[in-house]
Amino acid sequence: MSFADRLIDWQRRAGRHDLPWQRRRDPYGVWVAEIMLQQTQVATVIPYYQRFLERFPSAAALAEADLDEVLQLWSGLGYYSRARHLHRAAREIVERWGGVFPKRVEDIARLPGVGRSTAAAIAVFAFGARAAILDGNVKRVLARCFGIEGYPGTPAVERRLWRQAESLLPERDVAAYTQALMDLGALVCTRARPRCEACPVAGDCVARLTGRAEQLPTPRPRRPLPLRQVQWLVVLRHDEVLLEKRPPAGLWGGLWSFPEIAVEEDATAWCERALQASAQALTPLEPFDHVFTHFALRIHPQLVRVRRVPARAAQPGWLWIPIDEAARAAVPTPVRKVLAAVGSPGP
DNA sequence: CAGCCGTGGCT
DNA sequence: TAGCCAAGGCT
């Protein structure tokens, strides 16, 4: 029996069949699922997927929405450029494709946020196309099965993996085969402690036969990171907290967060400058020189280790948000946690 | 091309 | 426990 047939047969018995995005096979539902699942585990995606599709049931509904609302529904899921791309792509589908999701893999792959692998997955699951995917699961399964050495992040190794993935494609049942590949990687051929005894292709697996299953795929070469520490300023006024809108791209792009400074900077001086610079936006607040009688500045004790201090926006927006509402605003998860830790500052 | 982007689970 | 990685794509 061929590699593909063994996997398809196994998938029918032991694979996943009841995931939310497997219930609907329309291209929009498949597309949103594939974007959310990029670098994100299934269990994390499920509640976000259900909320998102309830609010935006179609590309047209998504295209009409404000980006802020899309980001708010995405908040906590991470990789926020996915949400910005999704929103842009929805408008592209409406304007360029007349609201009809493109069918050709090349056209799907031109949508923002959709690369080669995601385009193939959409085409396979929504349109029954014959195309190969190559995600983390598939890379691991193929690297082990066929003994492909080397870090998959390098172009040479990735080319070999793509060629291998293409050559294994069955003539029919590509959707079942693709799902099988991902299920095998997620449930059996796991990164640590693979369950080789439950694998339908263990008999032909190079890594299994050479005892190198846990050594493949070759891990990323580690390079020491110049870690710095930054800290957040939490500016409070009664039961309100000051948030700034981050630049539209980059880290937490378009989301609201606390002002963030390097640990070497003087927080008090920085806060004075920031409040002075945004005096217009802060009306009807008191003049900044009263800041320490009318406002409370807290330097949150939680320090964050980051690669670099994120660049600040030239013209950040500022917003005083009641603490209760802030917890529901479009803010990234670390900010929500700090917010919960700060609580109400009292009178 | 290599670094960046987020959060959570795992060992 | 601190690092590694996950249904990758963009620059």
C-alpha cells in the first residue's frame, strides 16, 4: 500500500473529523481557519474561530467591518498582522473578485497573508484541488519518514521537503490525505515522544529504523539573543487608565497598550514629556504639571524580556479608558494581565 | 535571506 | 525552568 493510502486509511480510523472548520467546507470558513491556525494550536483557535465567524459570517461582512473591531476579536490570539491581512484580503475579495472566493491556487496565494502552503490547504479543502501543503507537522513527518537532515528553515532543506511533499500526493482523496498528514503530525508523530507504535508508516520510517526519530527534524541553530528589559508605565486617574495606540504595523500593531520604556530611562521624566506632548488629546484633563496630584504613575514591577525596545510611534493616539472597559478593549494579552494586576486605584 | 511577529503548551 | 516549538508569511 502506498504512503498516501496508508495515511488515508489511518485517518479514517484515528484522525480528527469534528473540528469546527471541518463542519463547513465553504472557502471563507476554510480560509479563516487556515489563517488562524498559522503557528497556532488547534485548542487555542477554536473559541476565536467560533466568535469570529459568528460576527463575520462572510467575506462581505468582514470587508464592511472596521479594522479595530477585527483586531478586537483577534486580541489574545497573537500575530496580529494576520488579522490586518485578513481584513485587507476580504476587501480584495469583494472588490476584485466580486465577493466570490478565487478558486485557482495562484490567485488564492496572492491574497495578503496567504502563502504557498495556506493557499494549497484552502484549495484542497474548499475546492478539492490537488496541491501539497508544507506546515510544521508535514515537515516533521517527512523529515523523519525520509530521513531528511538539516534545519528545515534553510532554503535547501525546505526545497527538498517541498519536492518530497509534491511527489507523495495521491491522484485522488487529496483532502483526506492532507488532513491525515496533519493529524499524524499532531497526534502521533509529535515533536517529543512520538507514538511510533501507532504510526501507519513506521515500518518504512527512516528515522524510526535508525533510532533518530527524536533527533529529526534538525532543530534550529540557537543563537544567543541580546535580551533587554523594558517596563510598562501604568498611568492612572481615578478608575481610568492611560493607553496609547500602537503604530499600525509591527509589534501589537494597531492595538492599545501601556506606554513602554527601556529600563534605563527615567520613568517620571518620560511620563511628563508624554503627557505634555499629548496635552491636546488629554483635555479636559488638568495641566501636566499637576500630573502627580491628579494622576498616579505606576511602574509595573513585571519586567519584560525582549529583543529590542520597540520603536515608538511619531504621533501616538492616547486614550483614557475605564479599567473595567479596558479589560474588554483591543489590547494584547500581556497588557490585559497587567491591567488585572493593577486593579482599581481607588479615589 | 534572516529576522520578525504572539501566545500558550510542553518538557 | 527556560527554551523550544506550533495548521507560516512578510520584509
